[in-house]
Amino acid sequence: MIDMNKKYNMTKEDNIFFAKRKIIDNIYISANLEGIKVTFSDIVDFYNNVNTGKISIDNMLKLKGLKDAWEYVLNTIDDDLTIDYIKKIHFEVCKGQNIAPVGDFRKKGVGITGTDYRPKLPSECDYETELNNILNNKDKLGMVINLFCWIQRSQMFQDGNKRVANLVANKEMIKNGLGILNVPVELIGKYFTNLIKYYETNDNTDLKKFIYDNCLDGINS
């Protein structure tokens, strides 16, 4: 059993302010987690509308999607978390990119680098029930970490699943005053080792411990 006691105890308002102050870090980390190769300096220039010519058009669209999705999350913190909300996050993350469908579940199978695990088609799943079971957990931090893991393993969308998982998890982190959840860039390799194990076994114990120990950030109000 993993001790999921709160690491940070913030008011919702303070958590929103903290997330806004860390927005460039959040975009940088989310981008690298999804394999979008950009430097922190690239993100600073992008966020400040400085066109250095260093970022490809494809990556620029992905960064814009992350920025827009973060703004959407921060403006809808109090909205109920539903499957439709998760689809809306996917739309914000992936709009304007060469991804189809956008804002809806994938229609075909996907492969995942580093593993033979093949997630079921969304048409074979009952995401509503799975989501509600996760949300019913009274341990809010444990609930959010389970949510983060579940969205990644479900692979609901054709692309962008880790970005969606990060944004949805952070919505609930902020709403509950728990800080923010991000995988440090220097630990992404170790994170993926635990993630692949979870994909293959459906046991997220080691992954949850890794996240709890390394991926939470915040202050105490």
C-alpha cells in the first residue's frame, strides 16, 4: 500500500496562481513527455511570441495546442470531469494538427513504442464506468494519480494521450489544492520504464510510487 498523504495543501485560488506562474515549465515538461523535442529556451521564446525559426511548424502547432489547453483547464477548473470534458481537452491539444479524429476516440488500433501491449479499441471499453470508479476514490491524490495512469494506458485517442492525461490530472490536482503533477524532463527515461511495466501488467503500484516520489510540485498555503 502506497501512502498517498497530501504533499501540498493549497487553496484552489493559490493553486491556480501557482500553476499560472509555472505555465512555461508545464508546457516544456508536457512537450518533452510526448516526445516533442524542444528546449526550455524554445518554450520561453514561443510563449512570448518571439519567432526564432528554431521550432518547426509541426512542433509550433503542438505547443500552441498545449498552451490553449492549459488556458482552457485554468478557466474550467470547477467543471465536472466527464468523458466529454476529456474529449474537449484532446480537441484543444490536437486541433490544427495532422491527427484524426480530433476531440473524439480513435477508430483503429495503435502500437506503443517499447512494448507489445495493445490497448482495446474504445468501442470495446466502458470509459464512463471506469472514470466514475476512479473519481469515487475519497483519497483525492490517489484518485488523481490513478486518473493520470489510466488515461495513458487506455490510449483513448489516436495521438496526444500523455498530453491529455497530464492536463486532465492537473485540472483535478488544482481543483483539490494538491499542487501540480509533472514528470521532470531528466527522469522521463525512468518514468517510461515504470509506464511500460504498467502497460504490460495493469499494475500501477511502482508507477504510482514513482509519481508520488518525483512528479509532484507545490507549496503549502
